Amino acid sequence: MTDDFATIYVELLDEGTPAWRPVQAVHVAGDFYRVVSENLHPGDERWRFPSGSVVRCEERQLSRGSSLVAVALAE
């Protein structure tokens, strides 16, 4: 079985303006992904959803075009 990896975008908190970090995630099911990237700069970046979180994603328009964006923790 092969993991289904995707790049999703996680909001950066406390940046002053909207900012997003592209991270690697594994598709779980439907719109749900598990964040597998590690925050290599925890003193400089605060991610809305940390590594290991299962998140629901939606397609959103970012500056680079349409992207999968993490919008909520899975319940």
C-alpha cells in the first residue's frame, strides 16, 4: 500500500497578515489529511495545526492559485 501524499497549506498564526506554510500531508479519506511535515522553526512560526493533526481541507484561492488549505481539525 502506498501513502497518498499531498501538499496542503496551513495558516501561520501571529504574522500580522494572512500567511500560509506549504506542508506535506497524507490523505486519510475524503477531505481529511494528516499533517506529516515537522515545523523546523517553532520559535519563528506558529502553525494553526501542528504536525500529526488530522485536518479537513478545502480548495481556496491563494496568491499562487487554487490550493488545498487546512480549515479545521477532524472531530
